[in-house]
Amino acid sequence: MNRREKEQYLREYAVLKAKGKPFFPYVIAKDGAMVMIVIGIILTMSYLLGGTIAAKADPTSTTVVPRPEWYYYFVFELLRVVKPAAITPLATVGIPTVCLILLLLLPFYDRGPERHPLRRPIATTAGVLTILVTGYLTWMGAEAGAPTEIAMPPSANVVNKEDPETVELYLKGREELPSLGCLACHQIGENGNHGPGPKLTDIADRLPEAGIAQTLRNPTAPMPSYQSLEPEKFKAVVTYLGHLTKENEENPVEGGGE
Ligand code: HEC
């Protein structure tokens, strides 16, 4: 802010101050009224709609899918997409902290006299970007499927047309796969993480069953080898993946197969 701007600001300030009302009691009364209204709305809503208390926590349950409250979905999504363990704290604690510090320091580095959003391009861009990025991450976090199941229904092509033995292996593979940790690195349908491994939703269009089995025995790092898996399980997983084609995906069994 140069001297001319500062003088103009001080002049405007003096005019406004002369015209305005004192903080006490006007602003206090106004804020107090608003606080009462907000508390009133919360009380009315909890009386009319009721609050819900979730089921009691069960430490012995192994099927629980931990999910944060919706307003933490953006941090949850950051945790999901930032893979290397070494930089996870940087992403989940570091980035929000740096943003908060930048926000606290705003009055010290943004000293322009302008107040209109269109004349403060940097502050406005940063604000809009923050809202967009947080909104996007919240959306992605809310959409994330559980890593403990495959929601994508079995295919009618397989279930109705293949021989019973193949169908049994296929369904067993679909059941077993999430417990093997594959979804920590791969996505199948809506479930699993977006990486580091490629999406397996249509893997059979790219890789025949023999190729899938070969990958499981002799993978490229960081994928671990599943060489020592029980043969029956191994076969089931390979059979399941070997039938994951786009065509099969678009032809699910009635009722989602559950
Ligand atoms: C630690 C992460 C990780 C885990 C766990 C993991 N994978 Fe992978 N997987 C990868 C990566 C990374 C690649 C890509 C390797 C490459 O392109 O050479 C890959 C490649 C593959 C491929 C070949 C994909 C293609 O398009 O060629 C298949 C099939 C596969 N994984 C299946 C599985 C199955 C089934 C499991 C569980 C039994 C599993 N993966 C577990 C990381 C993982």
C-alpha cells in the first residue's frame, strides 16, 4: 500500500467510524441474537429429527469397514491416494498445516487495500481452488468402495453359461480376492485403490488367464508374489480375474448376485 492509498483508507475509515455504531452494545446484541437462532435451530432439529447413535463398537469384529465422518473425507482421500508411507504424514498433516499457516499469515503478505474479490486475483484464486480441491477430494472419499469386498456383481455370462466347476471357482475367487490385499493396490469396479497397480475391472481383455497366473507367480515389484497361495485359492482368483471382461461386466446377474 503506498502513501496515497493509505491516506485514502484512513479518510474512508474516519468517515465510516463517524457514521457507524459502537461495538457495544450493537454488535454484541446482533451476534447474541444470531447465536440464539442457531442454537434454537439445532435444538428444534434434534427434537424433531432425533439424533442417531451408531451400534456399539465391537473390537472383535473383522468385517467392519472404517470410515471417517463426512467432513473428514477429504483427508481420508488424501490418505488413500498418497501411497509411499514416507510421505503420508507430509500429505495428511503437512499440507493442511501449511495451508492453515498461510491463511493465518494472510494479513502480513496480502497488504493491498483492495477488497473486491475480482481485484484480488491471488486471494480469490486460492480461495476458489481450496473449495474446489476440498470438494473434489470429499466426493472421491465418499465414493470410495470398501477394500474388503467386491461390489461389482458376478456376470450372467459366466454364471449362466460356463460349466459348474468354473462358476464355482469364479464365485470363490470373487469372494476370496479382497482378503488377499489385492485391493490395496488395484481397483475392481468401485472397490480398491487407484494404484499403484492398474485397474483390474477388465483385466481379461488385456491378459489371458495364463498371463494372469504368470503375473501372480512372478510379478514386477512392488506387487508381491502369490506363488505360495493354496492352489485352490490361486486357481479361484485366476479364474475370477480371467473372466473380468468389459462384455461380462456389462452383463451382470439379476439382483447383483447377493
Ligand atoms: C503392493 C501392491 C500390489 C498388490 C498387493 C497387488 N498388486 Fe497386482 N500389480 C501391482 C503393480 C504395481 C502392477 C503393475 C506391474 C507392472 O506393470 O509390471 C500389478 C500388476 C498386476 C497384474 C497385471 C496387470 C496388467 O494390466 O498387466 C495383475 C493381473 C495383478 N497385478 C493382479 C493382482 C492380484 C490378483 C493381487 C492380489 C492377489 C495383486 N495384484 C496384488 C501392485 C500390486
